[in-house]
Amino acid sequence: MSDSLYSVDNQVHSFCSHDGRASINDQCARAVEIGLNEIGFTEHKDFDPFDPEVDYFDYDEYRAQIERARQLYGDVLDIRAGIEIDYQIWFEDKIASYLASHPFDFVLGSVHYIHRKMLMTDDYNRGRTRQIAYKDYFSAVKDSVKTGLFDVLAHLEYANRRGIAAWGPYDPAEFEDDLLGLFETTAQTPMALEINTAGLHQGLGITYPHPHTVRLFARAGGKRISIGSDSHHPDQLGHAYDYAANIAQDNGFSKVCTWHERALKEVPISS
Ligand SMILES: [Zn+2]
């Protein structure tokens, strides 16, 4: 982590997520060790009643653990209590009512499934062409943005996690119209586009989204960037932060977003 960068990892999971592999305190200890200024926890919250993990997330337990971590690390680290919402259009109302009664510092909107089918699996791809498989995904992301429920457009192009294996190499130029349309809609909201480095530590070799897609976001008038490692284990925390910060800066974004009780603050990436 370069000393001159303001480093805030805005996508971090713990045992409060069904697939987390660290405690909140473990992640905070690692954050201090690698010199993060700020850590934003974003546990998974799901709403599909048929999902076996649907009730895994425990809001009160999460807030209690965040409070304990703030007591231990609060003088050296800003700790945010965020949430990663799995968005599917058919339970949009449930998301809205949940967020109305459960306060968070910030909220990520993520598309992992469309109508209960995980993106780019055989089940999802059946009956779709490559073009339609991606276009349907971008259209679902646009629906999520239009809800106005979220602060962050999280891991855009996450479809590539399985899409590249299923359909071959991905070039954002092929979907430029879809992406520009999505970003024009996003630019009318306060939402930030996340540069998520999980594609790098998952072996995909590219960020979510692709650096060229970040360029399209800038071209469409996009104003805000968030950076997240999607760390589920302390080894992944802050992964390739400098690289993500460079992608932002190369495309004219000089600030990174953070949120406290849903209030946005933009901090210069470099001092
Ligand atoms: Zn996710």
C-alpha cells in the first residue's frame, strides 16, 4: 500500500457472511497491518426464500461485532458497517423495506442471479446466445441502479467470473451501447462505480469491471468511484489497491468515495 494513497477497501466480508473466512476483528487487524485508512464491511444479504443461506445474516450480531471492533481499532482505523445486497427484480420491494428498517453506513447493489439463475451457469445460458446472456445481465444491473436503493454499483461484469469460461474472452467494446446506456442512467444518480479487484485474486486477470469499461463510465459522465477487494479472507484484504487506484486516476477520477450513515464523502486518492 503506497503511503501517498488514501486507502479505503469498500468491499470486505467476515463470518457475518455465509462464505466469509475471517472475523471482523481479524480483518481489522490485517487492515491496520497493511496500512488501510478505512475498512468498509459489506456482508451478504440475500432475499430469495429458496436460497439456503437466506437467513444467515444476523443484523444485530453484525452491529455488535462492528461496535466491538470500533472499540479495539477505532483510533487507528475507520470502520464502516455496509451491506452487499443481492438484487433481483422480483424481490425489489423486500429489499426496500429491509433497508428502511435496518440502517447501514453504505449499501452495495450486486447482481449475481437473474430470476434465481446464477449468471453464466449452464442453467442460465440455456436458451440464451452469448449476446443475450450479457445483455440480460447489463439490463438487470440497470434495473438495480434505477431503484435508487444503492450507493455502489458493485462488481460490474461479475458475469465474467463464469462467462469467460462459458463464452470465451470478453471485450467491453462489444457491449459499448449497453454499457453507455447503463452509465448514463448511473450518472443521474449519486451512485459510485466500484473497481473490484476480486477478478485478480480469483485468477481471472482483470478487475470487475474491465479498465476499458471504467473509461466508458467516465465518457458517459460517471462521477464517482469506490474501490473494493471483495476480501473474504485477510490475505485478500486491500488486494491490488494501488492498481485499482491507478485505473481510477488514469480515467480522470481523483477521489474515492466513502460513506458514513449513508452520507457520501469523496476523499482525494493521492495526497
Ligand atoms: Zn458479490
